[in-house]
Amino acid sequence: MKEDFVAKYEKLTKVYLAKYEHKHGTEEVAFTTQQGAADQLKAWAEEYVGDWDAFGSVEGEPTYSEMDADKLVDRWTNITGGNEFLYIDELPLNEGRGPGVPAAFNK
């Protein structure tokens, strides 16, 4: 089991940080895949879109809550009037061998 974890760790070269910036602060969740981070952005958009429906209702068009999750994420900054941001930061995973690194990784 420990060997599987070490092997998987050694293959990781990037982390994907899903970020949601809003007036109360910034939410951040790290993922090993870009898809995981993208799914997190969709979840945030779907969770909070109801707060913005009243501001963007146009007669004859779907409300924001009726939009596809991918469109919500793509349009989030416009939907929120430039007040909120959903995005992914792709970061390199460094090979730190300093304090806090499990002994299994110190070769």
C-alpha cells in the first residue's frame, strides 16, 4: 500500500488549484487532475447561481439556474457583474525534501 502511494506521488508533476474569488474571500481546493478542478468550479457555480438569477433574467431566455454548468463557469464573471471569479491555477509540484515531508519520500 505504501509503495503504491509513493509510486503515484512520484508521477505527479502538477497540481490544479480550483479557485473561487468572491466578496467574502477566496475558496481554494487542490486536485491532481484538471478535470477534478473543473468539476469543483461547476459545483460552486451550481451552488451559488441562484443568488444571481434575479439580476440576469431576460424574458424568453433561460435563467442562469437553467444554464449548463460549463456555460455557467465560462460566464461566471459576467453573470456576477465582475464581482466573482472561477478559475484554475495550474502549479508545478515541487520535490520538496524539507521539514514535513514524510520519510518515505526522502531517498
